[in-house]
Amino acid sequence: MMDTTTLILFVAAFVPAAFYMLYIIAFDDDKPEPPLALLMGALVGIGAAFAVKYVWPSAGTQVGTTPSWQEGITTGFLDVAIPAEIVKWIALFIFLSLNKYYDEYIDGIVYSVCLAMGFAGLWSVWFLTDVMGTNALTLLEMILFLIFILVPIQLAAGTMMGYFFALAREKHKLRNFLLSLLLPILIDGVLCSMVLIIGNHWEYYFIAGILFSILAMIFYTQAFRLLEMDSNANS
């Protein structure tokens, strides 16, 4: 039986991912996607997280440590970004190929972000589970890390992945499919490496401002471009 504290932590782990997911869904107000399809996208993301954990057990386990910059870059890419983004890319490719509601450019970002937030939500649960039973300050630091670091990284990578998936619907398919994988790996790898190198110091939270700036620039630029393409296609 799940006690109250565990339930609260479990909900807290999913709240940031759910918030970002709902925010992105709201952008698709002209022709909204069916709620069941959006939920399925998030569940596919949860399944992708299990797949990464099974195929690459060390993935993500060292986030929050303070290795040398060489170790930080190696871990950020090999143990975090590469396995996570490859599995999410495969999952998104299969999901969109089978999704009959995927009929607008903006849907690429919407479904990719839903998948990324399902992935980030479950990973958040695992991180909070690791610090359960510790002091309140450690729990607070982990929750702040999830809200301002882990989930925004996944959101930025998911937005970029969905954008190039959408472009690949009609032109330069090979190039755009490659970019939909390589650029999220780059975003995830660079940002995770920064977190690993800096570690749990004051700069650790200063990264939050950088992340939100990058996130805002990526999302608004890509999302509004796809909305404009949908508007031109429907006119």
C-alpha cells in the first residue's frame, strides 16, 4: 500500500512534465488532437523510458555528480543523451506512422512533446525514489532539479525532434529524419554534460535561466513556423 508521502512524491514527479505537456497541447487550438491519442503518446514515452532502462541500465544514473569535464561530456552523451534520444526517436517514428490523427505539421511537435514528457515523468519518479528517506533539503533540491533542469532538457529535445519529424513529412526526408535524431542528441548531451560538470553548486541552479532561454527560443521559433505552414496549407 502506497503511503501519503510516497504518493505526494509520485505526483510531484509527474506534475512538471504534465504542466509542460498541457502548455504545448494548448498551441494546437485550431484542430486539437484527440485526448486519447495524446495520452497514448505520453504512455509510449513511459514505455520508451522502461526500454532505455532495460537496454542501457547505466543511463542517467550519474546525473548530479561532479566528475571531471571529460567524464561529464562522456557520461552526458554516452549514458544519457544517445540512448535516450535513439529510443525516443524509434518510439516516435513507430507511433506517428500508426497514428491516423497525425495530419498537421504542428502535430509533430505536439506528439513528440507528449512522448518526451511521458519519458521525463517516469524518469522523475525514479530520481525521486532514489532520494526518498533522505532529508527535506535533498528532496527539495531534487524537485527543483526536475522542474528546472531535467524536464526542460527533455522538452527542448522533444520540440526539436518533433519539428524535424514534421518537416520530413513532405520534403528532404532523409536529411530531416537525421536532424530529428542528431539535434536532440546534441541538445540533450550538451545540457546534461553541463549539469554533470558543474554538479551541485550555485551554478547548478543558474543553468535554469539558460535552459529556459534556450527552451523558449527553440519552442516559439519552431512551433510558430509549423503553425504558419499549417495555415498556408489550409488556405
